[in-house]
Amino acid sequence: QVQLVESGGGLVQAGGSLRLSCAASGITFSSYGMGWFRQAPGKEREFLTAMSWSGDFIAYSNSVKGRFTISRDNAKTTMYLQMNSLRPEDTAVYYCAAGAVGVLHLKRADYWGQGTQVTVSS
């Protein structure tokens, strides 16, 4: 059974930081591209960033480039999202996903997590 479990969300003030984790099980983690997405109320799910299995390829959306950093630890089958300089507009449910790194930006993933809430207060 494949599981992607996000953690690390919460309430933070604007300008603060959070680090999200995505723990994977049931898949050969080191074979998958991994990505982060978010969905705010009333909005479509938005691609944020993706990383290839080796870490050689990384992509960021313009909305988070320079503020968020994706990383992964294949030995721990875990992916991370370091979020700095958070803004109220970053408030959303954050999801991790596994799939082919070349199409993750199209929101095409093989597996999705359940999401973790991030709320940024002004």
C-alpha cells in the first residue's frame, strides 16, 4: 500500500518559516520524481516545485522561487519543503506527490498525499 504522509504544517506569522516533510512508503522512493503542490480555498491545485529522483533536476514555480527549497533524503524515503519569508497568500493545504518529474508540473502524479494545512497570519 502506497502512502505519502505530509507533516509540519501549522500557523505561522508573515515573514516566518516552516519545514514540511513528506514520508513515503510502499514505493521505491529513489525511483520517483517528487513534487509539492498547494490548494487554497476556492482555487485550483497549484504546482510549486519538483525534484528528480537523483536531485539533479529541480523546478520551481515563480510564486515560490527564492523563498521555498525542495530537498529529499532517499535513504529516509522522505522529501522536504523549506518555506521561508511566508506570506498570507501562501495559506493553503500543501500536498506532496510522486511521479515522473517531467509531468509533475502538469499536476500529473502517480500518488498523492492527504495534505497538511499551512496558515500564514498577517
